[in-house]
Amino acid sequence: MPKPIFKSCENGDGRIAIGTGIRPIKFCRPCHLAAYGGQFTAWNVIIPHRELGLDPEDMAIACAKTGEDISAGTVWLDPVETRIDALVYGGLIEAIPVKAAPVEAGKTEA
């Protein structure tokens, strides 16, 4: 018997398993999010420079949480399945700055 082209989710609901193969391909999208979503990290999508011939409307990063194409703003990426270093090097995403905690009135920082 030929090997099936698609794998089914291990939860048995008949949905197709997803993934790039870095993680084992064993879950459908909702189960994948439930299993690994807590490991996703937020990044800021940078609008590419028009002088390089890139149209920002044609550029987007797929969000691991929602599946949407994000061309500006926050995108969630799976650090195991995504080459985040390549996206940063290519100038397509940047780390979201951590905001400093506000200092309470009457207290001084040490």
C-alpha cells in the first residue's frame, strides 16, 4: 500500500497535521497551537525600504498564532519552525522593545 501523502492529527479528529518537519508533524493547526503556542515569540514587522525596490504591500510575514499575513505591527513566530535569525538579518523583523517598569512615586531607583 502506498504511503499516505498527508498525515492526520494525532488527536483523531481527522484534520490534517501541519508543520515544516523541524518539529514532528503530528498535530493539526488548533492542536499545534495548544501544544506549542506558549513558546511563540512576538516580533515587530518592519516595512521594507522602497529604495530597494520592495513594495511594502507585497511583503508580509505569516503569523504562527493567527495564520494571517502581517505586513506591519506585531507578528508571533515559532522559534523552532522559523528562521528568525534570517528574518532579522534580512531586515524584515526586529525585537519589540521592552518597556521599563514605571517607578513608583516617592521611590528612587538604586
